[in-house]
Amino acid sequence: MKIGGICIETRNAARLAEFYSVVLQEQPHVEGTHYAFSMLAISASDASAKGANSVWLQCFDADVDALYARLLHELPDIEIISPPERRPWGAYSFWFADPDGNKIAVAQAEEQS
């Protein structure tokens, strides 16, 4: 089994899609209140899901420090959970939350030899 993408349900899909447009540097395909990025979808929902905002998204980037600086510049109100640092398990990463409180961890992508 492979995960083909992630869908986040929210009461304010337009606001969350705007946030992820900046983060992903990608414009979504929009159909009504559904916003589709390459690997992420955001959909409007009136229901509040049990356990909402309890899942972390794990992402990788070739330059964590540059991404961190860009997000701080382009999203001045971004909620930083933890700035870039070397974790006890060896990963160099930072953590932040989207406007709904969903958490995203971004780790330095390791070079492939």
C-alpha cells in the first residue's frame, strides 16, 4: 500500500488553501470548496472530526534553513512549534502548525549517493 495524498477537512478551506499555497509554492486546482494540490487536498466540512488536528505531516526539504527563513518572511503569523535544530534521533528539522492547528514537521532531505 502507498499513500497517494492527504486530505484535510476544515471549516475555512479558502484560508487553509491560501496558507498551503505559500508553504508549497503551488496554486491549487479549485472545484467549489475543494482545493487540490499535488499531494494535498483541502476540503470544506461543517463536521468537526473526532481527534482533529492530532496528526503530524512529515515533509522533507533539501534546505531546511532556507525554507524556514522563507516561511517566516512570507507568513509572519506562522506558528512555529520548534525552530530548526538537530533532533536526538539525528534529523535536522523544524516544526510548525497551519492556521487550523495541524502540525507539519520538515526534515532536511538526505543526499542520495
